[in-house]
Amino acid sequence: MVKKVLMAAAVMCLLFPTFAFAAEPSATTLDMGLNTIWLMLAFILVFLMQGGFILLETGSTRMKNAGHVAGKTIFTVGLGALVFWALGYGLIYGPNSNAFIATGNFFFSPAYTATEGFPEGIDFLFQAAFALISLTIAFGGFAERAKLSAYVIFTVLFLTLVYPVIAHWIWGGGWLTGHKQDFAGSTVVHLTGAMAALAATILLKPRIGRFNKDGTPNELQGHNQVFTALGVLLLWVGWFGFNAGSTLGVGDGFLGYVGFTTMLATGAGAAAALFITWLATGKADITTTLNGTLAGLVAITASCAFVEPWAAVVIGLVAGLLVYGSMKMFEKLKIDDPIYALSVHGTVGVWGTLANGIFAAPELVAQTGVGEAGLIYTGSFSQLWVQFYGVVISGLFAFAVSFIILAIMKAVMGLRVTEEQEIIGLDLSEHGAYGYPEQMVSASNPANTANALGKSSTAGI
């Protein structure tokens, strides 16, 4: 009986082969599936960069603020995701678009599935992750002295009035789209966040104890360089989603080339920063080396799809040198930048953007379809000029709008915690508990707090 059943099944398979095998997916369906998987993975990598920022910022600040730094990052990312869903995404990519801004698709509701490309929901996630990175960079200028309420209000306003405008200009169909080369966001993400951080740093003024009355600086060292180094490594890994993910598909494998140039520039940035401090001070400074690594990443973000390998190395080397000089410059200007956001994301964001106007290779420009080849290939300043006025106008807009927002907030509600709260630490004053309760428990004693207020050295805890 069993043999007869098997024979009958074999005959049916021969007569009707489609009974035996599932229908093979079409090339379009397969491509869409692969693109969907890749973009979802890229989103996860970019979103996990927030973990890198938590470790970086926590390690670079003092123990008494560790829990605050970690907690406010999670909260603002959550709030920011809602704001971007309600307004931000539509202001960048909405169907009613002009040179300045878009509208429509507010409270975005994507289609459940897609027939080509990749699902709208994944595109939203990927774009949201970029916006939230820019927001986190901006908050580097708030570190160790801003009220929690300032983070809440600025999250809403930055993701409606600042970031979406610049993202629309360059990526969303605005006046710079198709002209200014910024593949993954040296300007859109990094410079925008850094200019907001600059506005905050100016209005909040330096942390207690950062500068003496005569203007000489005091080093308020972060409490954990291991955290900082691990944070940089996590950011480095996540950056492959940031840059290579911006190909938005697997296609011909171009994402591999983008990842390749990213790796080269990052290594060059780390090496340049280490050697410049070694030569200048006789010591290979760890903080500067870590910032040089991030500088290489920021610089190549705009040009990872436009430049040849040797140019990627040059871009990273210059970034590593620039970040060292920029850190010294801001310190001399008495601008307190605890996370070095202004140097890593601001100064180097400008360099990374301008580098395209010099090094963009003709074949790669043709591959991406944006702008023209750079100066060394064409002898023309045309693309460098586009990069220059694009980065200047974008940076000025981000700074001016952020400054106006924060100045109004300062006048209405205040931005900075009190002197007593800052000395105690934001963990206790804003959240009621320390991130390191065993180590910091003595500081919660009122008698110790009173003593701390009378000793300037305590400001360095």
C-alpha cells in the first residue's frame, strides 16, 4: 500500500512539477527582501550607537553624574522617536515639498508591506536613528550642568525646527539636494548637532571649576577611560551601519566599498591623533587618540562613497590632526566642551564636508549621481564651492535657531541647575539616586554636602 502511494506521488510530481516545489521568488522580490534585511540591520547598528554614546559621555564626565547621563540619553531617545514620528519625518520627506521644507505625512503611518525597494516603516526607522544621533551630539554641550527639563523641551524643538530643515535641504528634496555631497551626514547629522551643542555651551557657561579667575583651565577628568574607549569602539562598529547602510540596498555590493573607506579613514584618524599628542607633549594621550578615532569616522561620513582609498586615508589623517588643534582652540576660548562635541563633530564635520570638493573621484560621483568630481580631478572649484556654502549656511542656521530656542528657554525657565545641585551632582539633584551609590553615598550626607560647598576642590569630584 505504501509503495502504491509513493508511486502515485512521484507520477503527480512528474506531471505537475509545481506541486513538488514552491514557486521561486522573482528577482525583484529577492532584491527587495535583501534590501529590507540589510536596511533593518543597518538601523539596528545605528541605533546601538546610542549605547556607544552612553559609555562615551558617561566615561568622559564625573562619577556623580553617571546615572543622569545614561538615563537622560534613554529618555530623550524615546521622546525623540515620538517627535520624529509626529512631525520630523514629514518635515523632511513629506509629499508637499519646496526648497526650504516639506509637509505632510505627519503622525506617519507606513504601508504594511512594499512592492519595490524596501518597506516605508524601515525607512522611517533608519532616518529616525540618524536624527536621534544628531540630538545626542547636541546634548554634549549640556553635559554636567543642564536641567533635565531643558533636555525635554529642546528634544521637541530640535527635532521640529532644526534637524528636519537641514535634512530636507540636503537629503529630502530641498535646495541642496543633488548638488551638495553628504553621503551619510557629516553636515546633516554631525555639524547640525555640534552647532546646537555650541549654542548650549555658550548659554550655559562653563562648569564650576573648569576655569580659574585668570582664565587658566583646570582639567575636570572623566571618571572612566575604559568606558570611553569601549564607547568609541561601539560607535566605530555602529558606523558601518551609518555609512554603508546609507547605500539603502545590497545591489551591486557598493556597501562593501563604503565600509572599506570608512575603516581606512578611521584608522588614519586614530593614528594621527596619537602621534600628534606624542610629539607635542611627550605622552600619547588616550582621550585625544579616542577623539581622533571619532574624528576619522565623522570626516569620512560625507565622502565614504565619493573618494578613493588613498584619499580616505588623507581625510582621516587631517581629521586626527584637526581634532587635536580644535580641542586646544576651544579651551583657549574658555568654551567648556566636556564631550568634545564641538571639535569631533563640528570642526571635523566641516572638514569632512569640504573634503568632497577636493577628493571626489569622477567614477564614484557617477556611481552616486550627486554633484561633480573634486578639485584635484577637474581643476575646478565648482564642487568645493557648493560644499563650502552648503556647510556654512547649514551650520549658521543650526547655530542661530538653536541659540534662539535656548535663549528663550533660559529666559523663561532657566537652563542650568543651581550651584549646589551641580556640586552635589545631577544623579542626586535631578534623580534622587547616584549611579554609583556605594562610591558616592558619603556625598549624600548633608554635612558632607555643606562642607563640599565651601571647598572649591570638591567641584572636581
